[in-house]
Amino acid sequence: MKRLNAASKLQIYRSIIRPIVTYGCETWAMTVTDQNRLLVFGRRVHRKIYGPVQDNDGAWRIKTNEELENLIKKKNIVRFI
């Protein structure tokens, strides 16, 4: 997956992965624990898609939750459901 750009990876996520994960969500009794697990899964996938960021001092780090929310424009998997 390293050879695909972020736009292609997002398209794969939106068209294949997200529908598989949310299949049957209309029948779920969504609890806070379920929401948190889905949000963690979504952030993990988006961190893989967007990759790490390099700080001013040259150190690499993962993106924060707020940075990910800004990148996906608050369209997380729980809001999709």
C-alpha cells in the first residue's frame, strides 16, 4: 500500500472498508463503548493512510486526534453510521 497515494487509499477506505465495518449498523444497539471502538478503528486507519508528520526539530510523530479530525473534516465512522 505504500505505492498508493492518500487519495487512492481514502477511496478504498470509503468504498470497501467502511461499508464492511458498518454492515448491519441499523440493527446495532450502539453503546458508548462501541462508539469508542469504532472511533479508534477509524483513527488507526486514517493514521495509516496519512502517515507520520515531521516536526520542526526533524523528529517524526503520529498525527494527533485533532489533526486527523481536521483532515477528514469531522466525517468519522460514527457520524457515517
